[in-house]
Amino acid sequence: ISNLFFSDNAADAEITGFEGDFLYYPNIEGLTISGALSILETEITKTLTTSNDVYVGQDLAFAPGIQGNLAVRKEWDMASGNMGHFQGQFTFSDDSFSDIIEPNKEQQDSYSFINVRAGVSNDMWLAEVYIDNLTDERGEISNNYVFDRSRVTYIRPTTLGSRFKRNFN
């Protein structure tokens, strides 16, 4: 027994929106604020498949209406001649759908998470500790059906770690 798999264009769609990012240096020494924002409006405008599984007027898959992030980083000189830093980042993604094929389609809920890191560096090395996904959010970033079974991929759970980087110039 063999399984047949094919991939084909299923629809035409229209996408409008706005994307932007920024980097701001306020009048506070060593402080940087950065971020990005994406606002999308998607719509299937024409069905190209012979099945009745794709509907005109529906949203495209994996196209959250709003996504964004905001990061704040503070760096300071240390008495040892090294540079200290602390950074916090907030990331948000609106809900979206996992597919445009109705029997396979699942709604993926919105999610947000926070990453933090702190460290010390100089021209030769960097030592850092971090916590990614501090809030331990279980946001879905992918959902599909393989052999009629739902397969969900989540963002990484809370991850604690350290990093050391050495420059060998």
C-alpha cells in the first residue's frame, strides 16, 4: 500500500497591511528601545480547487492579524572595564488559522511571551544568562494533519540557559 500526496495551489488571495520596525535611543545613556509591528488583512478571493473545501472570503492560513515585539536594552560601563547589559523583550501574535482547507483547519489562539537576559562583555568575550519564554506560554505556531491526525507545534517552553562567546581575532 502506498500513500499519494500532492501539493497544488488552492486559491487566489488578497493581502493588505502594514509592517514596520523601529530603533529608538532615548536621552538616557546606554538605553535602546526597539520593536516591530505587522498588521495584516487577508482574504481568499477565488477558489482554484475542484473540492468544496476552500471558501471565498476566509482568511489565509498562518496570517495573524497583528504581530509585534518590543525590546528594551540597557548597557553600562563597569569598573572592571567590561560592559554590563540587561534586556527584556515582549512578543505578541494574534490568533490565526492553520490551513485554508476546511476539514484540516484549526484556529491557533493568540499568544505572548517574555524573554530576559543579562550579561557582561568586552572586546574579547561575552558571558550571559537568559530565560526565554519566562511566562511559559504554550503558543501554537503550526498545526496540520498528517495521516488524519492533528500535529501541533508549540513555541519552546520556559528555557533557562547561559551563553559564553569568545572572539579569537
